[in-house]
Amino acid sequence: MRRTNVCHWFGLGLSCGFLWSASGCAESRPTLPATVEVELPDGTTVTVEQGSGIPSLANSAWEFVGANGQAFVTIRFGTKGELTKFENNTIASDILGTTLLFDGQLHDTGVPPVQYSAATFGAETSTGTGFAFEGLLSASVPIIGTVGSGQASASGMFSATDSDVMTGTFRYSFEVNSDLPFEIPFSADNLNGTLTFTATRVE
């Protein structure tokens, strides 16, 4: 029996979705693609390499706030504008934790022995007015191998009047497999939704 939940992360023209499914004794190390197709806010589609970022967001951190006025995540970007970390994460935090690292390496989740590996793909419009990210996550268990995979996408625009503000829509989907030999806790009301966001620079 499989329990399925589809959720959408709001804001930032970045969308993150997560799909968990049981597999057999595959390799224990999750694999992530080298490239993905990303659609930008102006409607153009580009092929983006893993780890690519948004130059306009280099070396910055942003707090994302939903339409309800509550912050749901702080996102940090690296030297190339690549998404490096989620902090203060409130989305499926009972499973994934409050901090997520997008470095392609294995990290523990909040549900041992499940581990995850995540990476992002980002690009901005030719005019530098908008951007999009896609985040992919793969989950695994030692010996068992890969037990899940995820996808996230979002699209956003920079404010024309304030360089410390951007707005957009954040979406994510999450499917939890209930056939695993251990319990995966989750909050159903935290696994579904689509939110618009306003993000403010905090660093």
C-alpha cells in the first residue's frame, strides 16, 4: 500500500517536489541527473547543469514569507547564485528536518536510517529580471538502496524598485511510501499546498 501526498512549495519561482517510492536492492547511493530543463518566468526553457545558479543571488540569504505573513524557509545561495541550503524549513520538517543541504552529498533525515542527497538547478532570464530553480532530492537506506526521489520547482521575479525583495510562487510535491519496514511520520496538512511568496534579503 502506498500513501501519496502531493504538495507545492510556494514562492521564489522555485519549486520543490519530493517523491518517495520503494525500490528493490538498488545501489545504496542516490543518483541525481547532470542536467534538467527549467522554464523561466518569461516562458523560455533552458537546459541547466546540476549546481548552476542565479548570478543575481550570489552570496545572499533570503527569508521566504507566504501570503499568510508567516515565514516558511530561509534560503542561502552560494558564490555562483546556486541554492546551497534551506534553513528554518517548515515544509515536511518532521521528515526532512529544518535544514536541507543541496550539495549532492548524503545527509541524515529526521527519520533514521533514511538519508537524502539533494541538488538544485537554477537560471535567470536574459534580462536578469526573473529566475527559476528546480530542486531534486533522492532518498536511500543502507542495504535497501534508493527508497525515494523528489522534485521541486519555483519561479520568481526581482522587484524593480527594491533589490532586497523578490516575489513568486513556490511549489512542491511529496509522496511517502508506506511499505517500508519502519514508520515515516508526516503531517498531512504540511504536505499539500501552493503558496505565493515574498522573499526579503537577510544577508
